[in-house]
Amino acid sequence: MDLLKTLVDKGLRRELPTRDEALAVLATSDDDLLDVVAAAGRVRREWFGRRVKLNYLVNLKSGLCPEDCSYCSQRLGSTAGILKYTWLDAEEASKAAAAGLAGGAKRVCLVASGRGPTDRDVDRVSKTIEAIKADHEDVEVCACLGLLSEGQAERLRAAGADAYNHNLNTSKATYGEITTTHTYADRVDTVQRAQGAGLSACSGLIAGMGESDEDLVDVVFSLRELDPDSVPVNFLIPFEGTPLAREWNLTPQRALRILAMVRFVCPDVEVRLAGGREVHLRTLQPLALHLVNSIFLGDYLTSEGQAGQADLEMIADAGFEVEGAGTTTLPAHRADVPAGGCGGHGSAEDSGAPAHACGSGASGGCGPCGGADAEPEVPAAREAGEARTDLVAVRRRGAGTDVAPNA
Ligand code: SF4
């Protein structure tokens, strides 16, 4: 297919595809799916080999958020039966992080629900970062605390944070339909504050909220312009008790096409398969490893994920390897730039863009939380708009509980 040859050539040169080319990837048929995966896989291997970076979410503060992000189980008015607790202290958070690191995670993502941190919250998280780094010298720590105010990114950086996550989530044009309590511009501002403080920016999207192909391309092109180092791709976990509980409109094939499109637009960026992979990709999860170079290990913020051991076995069975602490995730041309970005620096063309919905979307992050069930049972037939409580399991273990995590 000429389209795929063109996209591979551009990806190997770190050149931005056209919007039409990105849209064409989303429009390919299921018959062409393996060709699309193979083509994007060539680009993935060029920049990241067969390495898979593991990330581990620690939900420092769960639920009770005053914001109204429609996708989020922690939102104002959510009746989802999630865990609700206020700030874990440094020792509790460090213990939770240790479980993920023992499972092979290289990065710990410290997430808290809420519009954004107070200066006192930044102090708390700073102590937690210091505690984790005292015990684990090589760990990467990413904070995801919502909208940042003046000076907060710098304080987190000074405390040892390596990265900050804030997702754009969806296109600028449709952002107001998803959230009314803050704006797309607020999200862009926070990502830029993080970059300005020398933090590695992490910003991504949530697919499956009813958006069009054009919206998806818009948000990914915006991310490329904003130039984060990592782009988490979440697939909506439609939690009962949230406004998007009936948005079951992704297939495993579409999820793979979306990931391929993101890889072509952001060829040399850490593309992370985030919340919803178990729910929407199901048995096709291993194919996604040919597209992304990063995943979350174990559970998400408010929902259960596949067991950490199952993640490790999937990676090995698919012929990939877990990225070790001694390896730099990003290609050299990006790793040398403190706050590099999506596809960008020095590439032939930089287009480029403007999240608490933190992201880790994983339904995470302040995230749009969501996650999935360990080994979901998939009914033979399902109807659009039907609730799928069989696929979404609320997290009842790990951080904030007395039960061991599944990392
Ligand atoms: S995504 Fe973050 S800001 Fe939005 S409702 Fe959820 S916890 Fe609150």
C-alpha cells in the first residue's frame, strides 16, 4: 500500500505525516490491519527496538474531585463505587511504589485527584518523591497532580521529579463537551509550565469518548506540536456512574489503528499504551506491543488491570523485552534535549500542541481513570450502548488498601 510505504519512510525520517495520511490510517479496513501494524512496527523498532518500558501508577489521593471530566470515575457527582481516600503519606506511597518497581517498572507515576495541587500538596508530594528516590536511586518519578500554578513545576523538579503528566485528552474543538470546569487552554498551559521547569512532559489522549477521526487526528497533531516526551494513549473505560458509561464504541481493530496513527505522527516519542487496553484490545493486546514502546504494569488508578505477571509474560511471549533501568528510553537525539517532544526536534517538519485528567489515563491519572479487568469474559454478542460491567472492575487492592497489589 503506497500509504504505508510513505508513512514508514516519513517515520524513519521523523517527518510529520499529512492530516490526510493520518486520517487514512484510521480509515483502513480490517483486511489491512496486519499491514498497518507491520508498517508502524517498523517505525517503532527503528527508534525503540523491541524494548518495552514499564510504568507503575500510585494513586496518592482517590476520588472526591470537584472537576467534572465526563470520562472520570473520580469526578464531581460520580456514583462509581471506587476507592475514596485522601493523601497517602510518603511512607505509604513509597511502599506502594516499591511493589511496582519490584515487578520491573522503571517509572513511578504519582497521581492525585483534584483540579490542581495547593502549595501544601506540592510539599507533600515533594516529600514522597524524596522518600521514593532515597530507596530507589534509578527510578523515574512522574507527578500528575492536575493544573499547576506559578512556581509549582519548579518546586517539583527541585524535589527530584523527572516528569509531569497532564493529558490533552481530546481535540480543542470538543474539549468543552467533555469537561466544563477547566479549559483546553488550561491544560496546554500546565504542560508548558512543566516543560519550562525542565520536567519531561507527558501528555496524551483518551480515545473512545464518541470523538470523530478528525478529533483524534487533531489531538495527536496538537500533541506533536506541544512536543511531550511521552504520549499515553488511553481507551475510555466506561465506568458505571459516569456520563460516558454507555460509550462502548471501540473495537480491538480500531484501537490498533489509533495506536498506529499515533506512532506515525510521533515516531520517536515514548508512546504508552495506557488505561483501557485490557478492556478494548482484549486478546489483541500483544499486537499493540508492535506499536507502543511503553505500558502500565498492573492496576490503574481506580480500576483493575491485568496482573503484572501476565503483563511480563505477554511481553516475553510476543518477543519483546522489558527495558532496564540502565537504558535511556528516548533515542539519543531526543534524550539530549531536556524537554523533548513528539516527533520533533530536528525533524524535517514539526507541526505540532497543547491535561489532570492526568493521564495516565489510565484511567489513571487524574486520570481518566479507568482500567480493566484481569481476565475479562467477553460475551459472544454485544450491543452498542450496552453497559459492560463484566469488563470494568473497580480497584480494591494496592495503594489506599491493606491488600497487596498485583504488580
Ligand atoms: S480527570 Fe482529574 S480533574 Fe478531571 S475529574 Fe478526574 S480527578 Fe478530577
